[in-house]
Amino acid sequence: MAVNAPRPRRRSVSDIKSNLLRPATTSHFDVFIQEPPGAEEYTWEKFKSDNQLLGFDQNFLHLCCSETVLPGSSLATTEINNDFTGVTERHAYRRLFDDRIDLTFYVMQDKSVPTPDNILGRKSLVNQFIKQKPSPNSYLPIRLFEGWIKYIANESIAGENSIVNKYSSYKMRYPEEYYGDIAITKYERDYNHNMLKYNFIGAYPISVSSIPVSYDASDLLKCTVSFSYIRYFIEQVSGNKDNLGQNPFAEITPLTAAQINQSFFTNPIDFRFGSGFDYSKLTVDNGIFNQSLNGGQLPSFFSEGYTAQFVPQKFRNK
């Protein structure tokens, strides 16, 4: 039986515009990693506490994921030659999934807001008098996924079977204790269309790639982690803006952006003080400032603090 395909026809410019000028892009995706439940005798929360990972910011981890791959699958088939003379058929008998998925993460020192002291390489006055606890978010992708593999292998520094001992042996945990889940959501920049959500069942890290470092020109430190999983399935998720939060930059045009930037750097207005307020008297304790609001510029020095163009909570009026 012949395929009833439509005949080729002339396409207008409006057809091209309406169908081909809104392609999906590769740079809009979100990753969520569900941590494992852990064992009864040594829970996952206890493990994180022992390895200074308790309280890490999971949203920060997901935001650091800079690259991944949407997975593929295939069908395993068997060849049949004897049903019809001269005919070779292939019948499917199993669905096969990719054996792993790779996630690449930016490695950050910390998630804290940068200060002029940090950027200029100076020692903060706060750090001189107040001892800061180690942040659970520093080098988070390396520490978390190396720790996950360590948990799977049941490694320990203390005890008779310490990994420090050259005769140490491994006793792997049961899969139900270290299986987690991963979800990758593919969306577009307007947040308003249907999205694809890839759900990975029984995911856990099987390797952390080597990370080269050198005295050459500095580059961003990245960590690639390979996850094994049992299978995945795809869901179509509604693209309602209310579910994701409205994009605050959707209505900003180049003209309005230029006007906003001009007002930020020449005549900043704060609604609590009005446009006539003397901003030269505003200082920030220890020079803490919001880099995104200040356009990434260092504030100028003023007396023992720093002058500022905005009035956050930490500002005090002299």
C-alpha cells in the first residue's frame, strides 16, 4: 500500500514566519537532583553532617549546572528470516536506554555576595574579629558527588576499616540506600509554553571526571559528573507563568534599560528618602554591597565605610 503523502506546494513568507521563527534553544533548562534516602544505621543526613555538607543550598547547586544532555533511547530487535520468502523482518523485544547521563557544574568558592574586600584581595575586618564557619557551599559539586560515591562505598576515615589503612576493603551499600532521582526540565525564555520534563529513576553518580589545573591563564573550574540510572520517562508540563514565576525582564526594552541604567548611575532615587536625599552620607558596614544592583561596579570610598547608590537594610544614615 502506497503512503498517502501530501503533494509539495508553494510556501508563503508568512508560513515560514509563523512556523520556523520560534525555534527551541539549548540554553534554557533546569536540573533537580533528589538526594538518596540513606541507610537506617547511618542516614544520609548524618553523613552530610559528618562531611560539612549539612545545610548546603540545593538551588545553588542546580543553578551551577551549566551543561547536560537530553538522553536518548533505542529498541533492541531480533531478526526474523523464515516467515516470508525473501523477506527479512526485525521485531522489537526491548527498549534500551543510554547507560549514563553527564552533568557539568561550575565550581564556586562560595555562594556569598562578593564584597570590595574580597574583590581587592584584602582581609575583611569582620573576618579578623569573628571566626567564620566553613561554608557547606564551597566547592559544592566536587564535595557533594565525591561524598555520594564515598557513601556508596561505605568509606570511613576512622575505625578498623579506615581508608587510610592500605589494607582497607570495600563493602558496598544496598541500591535502595543510595539511589536518588534526577529531573531535567526543558523550557523556553518566555516561560509560557509547554515544557518537557525528563525524570530519571534510580540515579546515582558513578564517576567524577578529573579536573585539570595549571599555572597557565586562569579559566573557570568545572566538574563533570556521570550518573547511572535505571530508566527515564518524559512528562509534558504546563508552562503557566504562575508556576515558575514571571520573568522580571520580559517587558524591558533597550530604551527602558538605558533609562534605568542612567538613573542608577547619575541620580538614584530611593522611595523612602526621595530624590533629594544626600547619598554621600550613606555607608555600608564592612563595605558589603549588592553587585547586581550596583552594575558590578565597586563603590567609591567614603570615610570609614563606602558610599552607595542604593539603600539596603544594612545601610545606616550618619
